[in-house]
Amino acid sequence: MLQQFDLPKIIDYTYYRFKRRTNVLFDHEPELFWDSTYAIVMSLMEHHPTRHPDDIGIAELEMLVEALPGFQDDPALVTEQLLLDILTVWYEEAT
């Protein structure tokens, strides 16, 4: 029986990589997946401060997102709608 302070061990797999991707995570960088639109936008704004969403096309945005540190998702899962959502949120945050 567990006592009040006997907590089970919890393993944090946040920084372990089980996929073939080579992006390295740092303490301040979250894992990014295609559906984490706001986190992707914040990371894009941090890593590309001189870029504006008006000047970026869909194909270039896909490459930028996949190159972000912490991006973990399968590139084959992206849809045009996800990319447009990322651009929309980026535009709203940038203006």
C-alpha cells in the first residue's frame, strides 16, 4: 500500500528520441507536432524573427516547420489546411 509520500516513479520521456529524426530538444523547446499550431508559431517567431507570414508560401512553411528544433511529427501527415492554420495564427500574432 502506498503511503502519503510514496509516489510511483514517473519517467519523463520528453527529451528522449525514439524516432529517426535528428532534431535535438533543449530545455526551453517543446515537442512540436502538426496539431500544436500555437507552439509551432511561437517557435517560428523565435527562430525566424525577420520573417513575416505574408512572404512565406505553403511549401516553404512546411520546410521551416520540419526544420524547427523539437519537431517530432511525421512529415507525411501535413495537410494544406494545417499549414494555412499555422500561417493564420502567425499572421495574427505578428500584427
